Amino acid sequence: MQSDTPTDEQHRAIQAIDAWYTDDRAPQVFWLAGEAGTGKSKTTAFVLEHLLDRRRLTDYVVGAPTGKAAQVLRQKGIEGAATLHSLLYAPRKDGDTGELFFSRRSDGPIADADLIVCDEGSMIGDDVARDLLRTEKKILVIADDYQLPPVSGQGLFTSGEPDFRLTEPHRTARESPVIRLAHLLRRHEMPRRFGAVGKVHVLPLERSTQSLVMRPSSQAICGTHRVRTTYTKRMRALLGHESVMPQTGERVICRRNQKDEGLYNGMIGTLTRPAAEAQGRDAGLWSLGVQMEDEVRSRGKLMVHPWMFQAHYTEGMVQPRVGKDIQLYDWAWLITCHAAQGSEFPSVTVVDDSAAFREHRWRWLYTAVTRSRDELVLLLRNAALGGPWQLPDFDDCLPDRAGVP
């Protein structure tokens, strides 16, 4: 998996996990923590290599809460990473109604595994955590304890103290302005002034910086659906899209796992043609042609329910009941920080909605900022940092004359 050598700290982490794994009296769960840039994924790969080589580990599974997070793990060299949902649950059909539902699996990869590795552990809801514990398998949880807590529950796996914490940023992280900013936010500190360091820009959210949100090359992240809807409609108007139906070149996000189709919640793509109303037995659905990121071939005919798109333009729209065999997509011009968890992007623009998250304000900022792999624009609300600053000269900004939402 990895040809390089663990650092001294990573070696201590491997020894601690080895002692836990070989001790039958040890707790069922081991939590390996570490903030952004400390090499949690690489350490996980080292651990698995060690256990396979030294402890005769034969079968293990690696799961993440979202399909996008599992995809990121596979890109980092951890083969076979899947969603925890697909590992734990299997689709069943109700004998009376014919409707699909999910129930716990009694077979499958987990049944034969000696170890369950759970990445992005801070995102794992309490119900899923309890079902993982019921397997009675040893569980290695990898989690940054400063990220946002899960949407459901308080986070059973990350509510106490970690068993081992990685604290040393790897070399590239030490050189990253994104990581340095994230470490400031973790200490509840802001930069001393507005401005730029390398490709990281910290600026006020005001009329003059609105155009920075309207950059097709950067993934914009916000906190609330109200802000997301406002910006999405504004950006579509600036692009000349009057129809509610998605148009060629628009960014969309998959919002439902369909393992058989290789589609996972959080995957982002670009439309290759305008959406079209389906006919016949698929009447009421929309047909999309989408080039998904990291896929060579485009998908020519994805059948999706239109309600997520329509909800941007129909205030108070109630979510309809959508069969589990029907795909869900939404626009991805902006996505919420919760939807971005487990993902990373080359360029990120953060619209500061942290005040909406009250006691989790700093966690929200930290989580949003650490979605960036290289370039970052952080637009802060109601922050008086001062200092001279200039509007960055990006060549793909769309002019915007509207006010701040």
C-alpha cells in the first residue's frame, strides 16, 4: 500500500493499534484522531499493511459514511473502501407493497472480516455506530475530532477521548497556508488582518466580493439551504439560465447512493446536455446527461426525480416520497458544509455561515476550510479584521450587482 517509511509518531500509533488488536480484553473500538494535515489516511494504510504482514490479518473492511468519502479513500490508495451503509445493510422488498427498504445484513464482507476500519468517524451517526458495535468485530475509527458532529446523534465513536492522537503535520501540510489557517481556527483565532497568503484569501463578505462566489472553477461552500438557494438562483441568472430545468455546463451533485450504478451521495458532475422530461413509464422524471468527476465516460441517460431542483424556485416545497430506485440530483454551484464533509476540492470558496451553528461555529469554519486541497477564498461575515486588501484577480468571476444574502 505504501512504500515509504512511517514517521516516529506514526510508528507509535501503529504499535498502539497493534497492542489493541492483539489484546482480546481490549475495548471493541480504537479511535485514532488527528487534525487536518497529520496524515491519518497514510497512517491507516501503514496500520493495515502492518497487521496483514505481522498479525495474519486476513479479512478487513474499510468504510466511510458517504460515497464521496469512500471515493477519496480509494484515491489515496486504500483499495476496496466502501460506504458503511452498503457494508451494513442490504435492500429488501416488502412482500405486500413491493417497496424497497434496507435491513441489517447477516452476510457480506463484514461477516467474514476480522477488523472494521471506519474513516471520517466524526460523521457517523449513532444508529449506524450501534449497528457496527452489534457486529462484535473490532472497530478502528479514524476521525478528526474537531470536525462537525454527525447530523444524527452526538457521535458515539468520538464523544470521549481518542486512544491515540496524531499531532505532527506532515511536510506538505506544514507548508500549506490552508492548514495553517485551519490550525488558527481550531484555536478559535482569526487571522490578524484581511489579505492573502499564497493561494489563501481571507476577505470580508460584502458587495465587492460577491463575484468571488460566482466562480465556476471553485467549489463554493455555505452553511444553510437559504443561502445556497439564494446564490444558486443568482448564479444561474448570471449564466442566462431562465428555465428551472438544469442546462448544459451546470454543476450537479448526486444525493443518493446507488452502488449498482456506481453512484454515491456527494459525487459531483457537469451536465453534458439540457435536462429533458422523461416519457412513458418514466413520466414525471427528468433525464440528465452527466460527466461525473473522475469518470472517463459521461453518463448519457440518468433518470432523476426533479424535486430538489424545483425546491430552489418553489418556496416551502414539501419533500415528496421518492422510491429508493429513483436517483436524486441537485445543483452543486454551492453545497453545504455538511454535504462537503469527507470530500476535498482543488479550489474552495467559503461563504461564512458559521453564526448559524452557534456553539459549533469554529468547527463549521474549520470543516469548511479543510475541504480545500490548494486554493481557498474565505469570505467572512461581520468581521472587522482590518488591513489593506485587494480583490483577487480571477479570470472566471461572474459580475454580480446583487447584495449579500
